[in-house]
Amino acid sequence: MKTFFIRHFIPTVLLLCSGKSLAQQKYTISGTIKDKNNGELIIGAAVQIIQNSAFSAVTNEYGFYSISIPEGQYSITCSYIGFEQQQRSITLDKNIRIDWLLDTGQANTLNEVVVSRTKKDKNLSEAQMGMETLNMKKIEKLPVLFGEKDVIKTIQLLPGVKSTGDGSSGFSVRGGAADQNLILLDEAPVYNASHLLGIFSTFNSDALKDASIIKGNSPSQYGGRLSSVMDIKMKDGNNQDYNVSGESVLSAAGSALRGPFRRISLLL
């Protein structure tokens, strides 16, 4: 009887316990990350589980992130360069939403890093090749015609990109034609990106948040063009405080108003 108990009952209990551990339920942590000072969605912010760094996520172009992990108790951190890191402790027994508001109050900034050469395996270690992201603050410092900031003219200074000719805002990427470029503004195609005989582009740099150009191997989600993809994102507006800015150049003068209006934000 004792031998029967050892051979049959104990293995059955062990099998049931292992089956329960293999079928451990997973739940999802998701949410958005914003700048506390103006309510702007933050692109590229990192969210990570401290107990296991393999469970991490980076916010997409809408400031949204999502992580699926087994149930349990965890500590989760949210960080972005120039902002103060935040941490929370959670008990995960269902799908939950955690939204973050990052502040620059006591943020630890990184020291300057000078890059002297490019790694030999950069084209193998990075998933996206031929992609350039423009810094909107640096665009303001570049010398342009009549002093007016222009994102289209700025990308013509990048390697592999050149103007199609004087009096035209079109650009050629690595020998391609101007009509082979796909220009998106908040995911909407822009078919005519210039005005005033091509001297200026249709984009107001004060209203832009992010701009990037893919000069080769465009992801399949874009499609429809042979040469390049230029993806431009507009600012969301300030849903915290009102602020006004303006500028005057040789060709034009203008101002911008940003602020909250009930449950939405304005950008005029």
C-alpha cells in the first residue's frame, strides 16, 4: 500500500502543481506618459520592471506604452532624458492602466558625450536603417532664407538629400524624383508641401513637435513611394497653462497661443 501511494499519488500532485505554474496568468500594464508642465505626450520614454529588466517598453508616437507580465508584485519605473525618474509599486492581478506625468524639477541631466567614430556593426545592431530624426530646437538656429524656419529646407542639408532646384521646395533623396517622396503630417499625406512658388514650405515650424525622414528601406506600414518617407508630428497644445510666443523675420511676422480650454487644449 505504501509503495502504491509513493508511485501514484505523489507524481500526480507534482504534475498538478507544475501545470498550475505553467498556466500562470499574464496581465497587461498600459498607459500614456506626458510632460507635467504642458501636457505634451512624450515619445520614446522608457518603462521598465525592476525585478526583471526584460519586461520593458518604450512609448510610441502617441506617448502610449504596454507591457504584459505574469501576475505578482512588482516595482515599475518610468524615465526619460531631462525628466525626473518616477517609481511605483503595484500588485498585478488584473489589467491596469498607469499614466505618468514627468517633471523636470529635479531631473539629473546626462553629461556631454562626444562621438568620434561609428561602430562597425551599427547597420546590423539597429533595426531601422537610413532614418534621421530632426531636432526642432536646432532647426531654429540654422540660417535660412529671410530668417524663416523651414523643416523642408533643413532636411536638404542631410547626407543623400538635395534640392530639386531653385524656386522649388521639392527634394530628391539619393537620386530619386520629388514625387517619389511620401510626406505625412500626423499620418495624413501631404501632396503639395510648398507655397509662394516653392520658396517656403507649408509647414509652420512653431507648430511641429517631431520630424523624421527615412531615406531607405521604408517600413511596409508606409508603402506607396519609392524614394523616402518624411513623417512630421504636430504639437498637442498645452493643457496646463497659457503661453504666448511670437517672432518677426524679413518675410513675415506671427505669434502662437497655447493653453487649455475646458477639457481640450488649444494651439493657435
